[in-house]
Amino acid sequence: MPFSVSARLAGMMFLTYLIWGSWYMTVNTYLTATLKFTGTQAGAVFGTTALASMISPLIVGLVADRFFATERVLSALFFAGAAVLWAIPEATSFSAVYSLMLLYCLIFFPAIPLTNSLAMRQMTDAQRQFPPIRIFAPLGWILISVIVSYLKIEAAPTPFRIASVCSLLMGAYCLILPHTPPGGAQGVTTWRTLLGLDALVLLKDRAYSVFLIASVLACIPLTFYFSFTNTYLNAVGVANAAGKMSLGQVSEVLMTLAMPWVFARISVKNVLLIGLAAWALRYVLLAFGNAEGGVWMFYAAILLHGICFTFFFFTGSLYTDATAPPALRNTAQGLLTLVTYGFGMFLGSFLSGTAVDLFTTTVNGVEQRNWMGFWLTSAAGAGGIALMLLLVFRGGDKTAK
């Protein structure tokens, strides 16, 4: 792959995840600390990311598979997203914030599978060439997390303004990405095709079906981390929480570089099991850590992000690309996004918000949260899913094959 192509793909990953990282980890801190939303309301707003992932990626992936060049679709999405992001800080009521966040997520989340698919379409060996490109995604996230933490704007609406400007720049940048025409899907367009249901042909593969089910279930407990870790760390007195959480993306960079070695030696099943075990461990560390003598537990939990995220989501993306027919790869990535960032995280967002309220009591007019119970519940969920995968999943071949 020519350097000019790889450089543009790296920039695409960097900017996409910089935009996402601008607001994703701190949005619930803003909602609960500044707008005074309840845990259930904050969880519902956070759940718009998942709801959007259930609605739009399959259809947008279909558009890129059959009708328009992927880079043009991405450009349109980022330009539209910039306008909505700029409007979000103007809203203060739950209904207004929820509506705008849902609209933005409907626009943004199709971009995640499309960027993966566009990059892989330029490659001759995705397992070897994709990891060095993908490491620029966490680098973008790290940069914006450090900026947000340094400026002390975790509870402010400013991150949405930053994301809006970056999204506008990304819309223009997409126009110089490598031309990626429709994937060549043929035949008459039917309602089944328009809804992206052609990708369901992948469910004929039993191992892949089990993988998708496990993905849905695994996203329920992992949403607890994405939803409320920043809120939790700020609540227990951890300074510059967003900046410290960016260490998770540092570990993600290191694990991404190691993935070609992992793929060549470890089966899909074992890679996923290691990822789920890491999720359970990080929740135990969060439960028993504190901002003083136990702060090392927080650092350890954050640094586990490389294994937690890469061993599950990164593997799933490549596993899907290798399983899907060439003409359905965009749509197949959309299916993966649908079940993970969609069904799984929607349930997780609802349950995490409900759990926060369940573990919250009011004493003399002051809210007190049982964070240990909250995190141990998450650990139990991740451990249970790992056990299910161990007993049921039969995808034992090494990913390199």
C-alpha cells in the first residue's frame, strides 16, 4: 500500500476518534453535574449512541456498498454532524438534549464501520496492514482527552463545540481520502436489501452467530465503564480524570501493534475470552480502588483498556471482514455495529443508568452512591458472559487462517 494512501487513512482514523473522544467519556459528567440529570436520564441520553447504532449503520453501509463512494458518504455525515454538535450546548431540558443527541448519533455512528471498511478496501493483507493504521484512532482520542482534562471542561458543554469544529474539518478531509467506489453488490434492490438484511447471510455460519450473540451480551456490562467511569472518578476525588483515562488509549496503541502477533498464535475464541476476563478484572479494580492508597487500582483498571477493547472489538471487526462476502463487507460491518454499539450498548446504557439510581440513596438531602456495588455487578456480568462463551463458542481456528 503506497505511503500516501496509508497516511491519509491514518489521518482519517485520528480525526474520527478525536471527534468521538471529545464528548463520549465526559458527557454523563456534564449531564449529571451541570444539567442535574438523574442517573436514569443520563443513561438514556448515553443510550442514544446505541439506539442510533441499531437504526442507521446497516442502511448507510448499504448505500456505500451499492450506490455512492464511501468517502463521499463519510464527508456528508461529518458535515451534517458538525451542525448538530454545535446546537447541543444550547439545549438544557432532557427532551431537547435527548433529541439532539439521538440526531447526532444517527449521523455519526455509521462512520465507524465505514472508516474500517474504507481502510480495509485499500489493503491486500488487512491483518498485517490494518493495525498500524488503526493505532491512530486511540492517538486522536488521547490527544483530545488530555486537552479536555487540561482545560478542566469535563463538566462543561465546551467539548461539543470542539467536536463540532473538528467534524467540519473532517468533512472536508474525507474528500481527499482514497476513492472507494461501491463494493459491487449486484441484483434487484428489494426491501430486504434496503434494510441491510442481506448481511444476515452470515448467520448461517454457526461460529459467527455465537460470536454475535456473545458480542451483544458483552456490551451490556462494558457500557457501565463507558457511561460512568469519568463521573465516578470525579466523584471520588481523582484529579484530571479525563487525562488519566487517556492512558487507556495508550495501552490500546500498544495492544494494536501486538495484534498481528496475537492473530497468528491465538484462536478467535481465546482472544475473546481474554478480553472478557480483562473486563471483569477492571471492574473489580474500580470497585476496590480509591483516590489515595488505592489509586494504583484505578490506573491498572484504565490500562487494561488495551486488552479490553482491542481483544474484543478489533478482533470482531477483522473476523467480520474475513467472514463476509466482498460485496457485503460494508453492510457486514454495519451488522456488527448494530449488535454491539446498537443492541448491546442500548441495553447496557439503560441498565447502567438504572443501576446507578438503584445504588443511590439520599441522606439529609445529599445523594450517596454505592459505587462498589455498581462495579461488582458489572464484573459479575462480564464473568458470566465469558463462561458462556467458553462453553458454547466453537470458533477455534486461529485468526491468521
